[in-house]
Amino acid sequence: MTQDEIIEMARQTGFVEKDAMFRSVYLANIKDLEAFAKLVAEREREACAAICDELHEARVGKDNYFAFAANAIRELRAKK
């Protein structure tokens, strides 16, 4: 995840950007922090599932362990 992506997720979840002595400072309450943590976790799970998808594609015809793992990771997201 890039710094720009992290900043964008912070803004999406309610962080407020303030200028403090020519530097950006982000203010958030506990609800904003919880939403941010949830969004980061979702992105990380999807990144892991995507890696499993790539590994599965590389092993087509051999086994489906990586496809099973990708599906299991995505099911975790659906349950939350």
C-alpha cells in the first residue's frame, strides 16, 4: 500500500487534515480509527487473496489449494 492510498483511506473514514507548521496533521476520533483499521484489514485480505489467485493460475491443472485459500480469505471478509 502506498502512502497516497493510506492517506486516501484515512480521508474516506473521517480523518480531518489540518495544517500544522507547514506539515499535514490528521485528526480522528476512535470511531474514525476503527473504520480506518477495518478498511486497512479489508484491503490487506484482498491483497492476500489476489496473491493466492495468482499462485493458483500458475498451478492450473495441478491442485486447487491456492484457490481454496483465496476463497476462504474472501469468506472472512463476507462474514464481517
